[in-house]
Amino acid sequence: MPLNVRICPLCNDIHSAIFDQRKFRGYQISNRLCLNCGLVFQSPRMSEDELNSFYQKEYRQVYQGSEHPIQKDLSVQKKRSGFLIKVLQESGIENIDRHLDIGCSSGILLERVGEEFQCQVVGIEPGDAYRSYAESRGLKVYATLEDAGHGNEIPFDLITMIHVLEHLPDPVDYLNQLKTMWLTSTGLLLIEVPNLYAHDSFEVAHLTSFSQFTLIETLKKAGYTIKGLLKHGLPRSNLIPLYITLLAIPSKNLHERINRERGIRMKRRAGIAQRRILERLLPKQAWLS
């Protein structure tokens, strides 16, 4: 049964309005706009049990027509990992002893971080076929975070979540648990999500659609200090800011007040309009092969 989300996942307010409705690969998707803070979130959506089952068996089939790794996806992951390694290098981080990649997929980012920083790496991947692929490459990968905990794999001084946060039912609580249970007090968190103001965003698996503003507010509420943020399109575009990449560290300050973003509908329309113009004028730079 579809789950109606009546409380905003960011500010816990109950007042929201329809923001977008569309079909996505056979699924009817409805997203709402919180009238208090401006977060865009999917409602109704799959329940937690349905989501767990979906990611274990169906997710890759729906998105790429195969539950097993395909060459196109592996190529994108390889290029993305190269960009993220540069982000880490330029962040000023010097020593990484233990790295946890949540939603590690094929394990390409795990391999790159391990090679670059000569550290231990551990992955979390709920998809059976992708987890088996990563394990076949000699990587230690668990199906869930809880499974990793049972193996006494904590703590980590780098945690990465690349295109994962938008899939989580309660992003604030999840991030807070990472801070208190999985990340060292001086550890670094690296996150990347689709950008509401440039990416199509509204997919069956995307429970939250973040702007730069709401992503920062989410991290602050979960108890983090923002160390850096980039809007970019790599590896898919040189021009369209499809993604938001953010670096954060644990904070000792509690952030209880949620600031409000305004003009979300207008910003979304303007961003998508700009994307369409770039696609027409500079198609080879707007979308890389």
C-alpha cells in the first residue's frame, strides 16, 4: 500500500502542497512542497518494506533494464569516481585510514579511494547482483549498515554517499546516526545528490528532491558543519549543474531552527528553462557522450 507522508522529512511541519505529478517508467509519481521550509518530497511513496524489496531486486531492472552491471553504468561510475577523488584531494584531507561507501554499487569508488589514500575500504550495497560484482573484485561489501555493524567495522574517518541521500525515507535521522555511530569526531562526509533546479529529479526512487538550500539545512539539522559545496554536471555535462556535491564534518552545535527557502517553483522553472536553452545551443557540451 502506498504510504502518505504527512510530515515534512526536514522541518516536521504538516502543511504541504502538490509540486509535481508525472509518470516515471510506469509509476505514478507525486511530489509535494513543504510550505514551511521549502523541501520537496515524494508522497505517496513506497513503504520501508517495499523500498527494501525494491532495492534488493527491482531497482536496477527498472532503471537500466538489467539487475547486473552494464557497461554504460560502469563507465559513468568510473568517470564520477575520478571527479570525486579530485574533490577529496582538494578538500585538504590528508589521512584516511578507513572509508565507508554507502550505496557503493559496483565498488569503483571504493577501489579508487583505497588506491589513492592507501586505506581500508568497506561498502554497503543492497542490490544482490551489484554487491556480488563488488565482492568478486575482492571488496568487503555488506547488504545493510546493520550487517556492517555486526562485523565491528566502525568507526570511519571518511563516509561517502553518492546519489543515496535522496533515496532515504528519513535523511536527517540517517545522517545523525552516521555522525553518532559511524563517523569519527574529525571525520569527513562526502555527499552527492541531484540538483532540483537542473536535474529531472522526480523518479520513483527519489523520495526527496534537494536544492542547495534544503540540502544544507538537512545537514545542519543532522549535526554537521558544511566545509564545501559544488554544483556541476560531471560526468554527464560540462554546462548543466545536474548535481550538488557537498563536504561536511561533525558539528558540536545543535541546529534546531530550520530556515525557509522561498521561490522554489520559480527557481525550478528557471533552471529547467536554462537547461533546455543550453541543450539547444551547445548540445555536445550540454550532454557528454
